[in-house]
Amino acid sequence: MLRDLYRAVVQIGDPAFRRPLLLGALLALGGGLALAWLVGWGVDVLAGGQGWFAHAAAAAGGVLTLFAVFWLFVPILLAIASLFTEGVAAAVEARWYPGLPAASGAHVAAQAWSGLVLAAKMAGLTLILLPLSLLLPMVGAIALYGVAAIGLGEGLFLAVAQRRMPVAESEALRRRRRTEIWSMGGVLALLGFVAPLNLLVPVLGTAAMVHLFHRQPA
């Protein structure tokens, strides 16, 4: 797994990576700022309401805003990555696996849509778990990290795999290599919480998953 990440980092300077890196970083930055505004607005609305959550929101204020943005940023990264899967994966394969035939799996639009749907599910589940983090911070944080690691890992892997195989085969492969995929997702989720490295996660994560996909499991 570390070798997969290392190869992804080594290729950062590849000319084929420049456009997706720049656009991905700009989209991630814009998405993060928009998310911060939206969550801040939501906290203000909750703080003006009634009930325990309103009181908690009023008391926590900016801390709650930062906490929500912290966790909800990972689904944004996954959604952005889904837009660049083809270009990044093709560049990785051209450099490291030049003998491969042309990719002929699911359509690019279908892959992007699948990534966006998974990102929306992750965001929904994260929103459901956020109140748990207020009541039981440690339990909630572990649950949210698990959602981020599994969602990011499986989302990126399936997007990469479906370039070269039908959906059913990619799902079967995901189940067989679940441990590797979740481990990679866990590392990428951690990077997703570290600014400004989080801006690189969509491209680095996709590139690393291409290597994981082509590497024979241990």
C-alpha cells in the first residue's frame, strides 16, 4: 500500500497530472469554502431554534462549524475525484503499465455518476452521525472516520476498477480486497484532514488506487 502511495507522489510532476491537480485543488478549495459558509449558516439557524441541539449549536458556535466542515470535506473530495478518474488513471497506466490494452469498462459518465452518488451517501451518513459526536465525542469520531475511510477507499477503487471491468466484477474484486482498500482509504482520509495536502487527495488517491488495482494482492 505504501508503495502505491509512493508511486502516486512520484508522479506529481507528470505533465498529464497538471490540469487535474490544478482543477482538483481549485474545486476542493472552492468546495471547502462553500461548505464552511453553508455549515456556518446551518449552525446559525439551529442556534436560533429550540431543543438540545439548538442549545448545543449556540454554545459550540464556531467549534461546531469547524467540526462539521472537517468531516463533510471528505465526501467533497470523493465527488471531485470522480470527475478526474479517467485522465489520472490513463496517465498512471501510460507511465507504469504501458503494455495494457485500452480501457473498456463502464462509461466515463457512469463512473462519475457513481462517485457522486457515493459522495452524497457519505455526506448523508456523516450528517446523521454528527449529533452522536456531540453526545459521545470519541465514539462519534471513530464512527465518522470509519465512514470516511471506507467511503473514500471503496469509491476510488470502484471508479478505477470499472474502467476495465463490468460493475459486477468490480464489486466482487472490492469484496476480495476489502482490507487493502479500507487501509488505503484510511490513509487518504487522514490526508483529507490535513490542509493543504487535502487539496491533492482527489488526484493522489485516484493514482494510488490505480496501482493498488493492478498490483497482485499479497
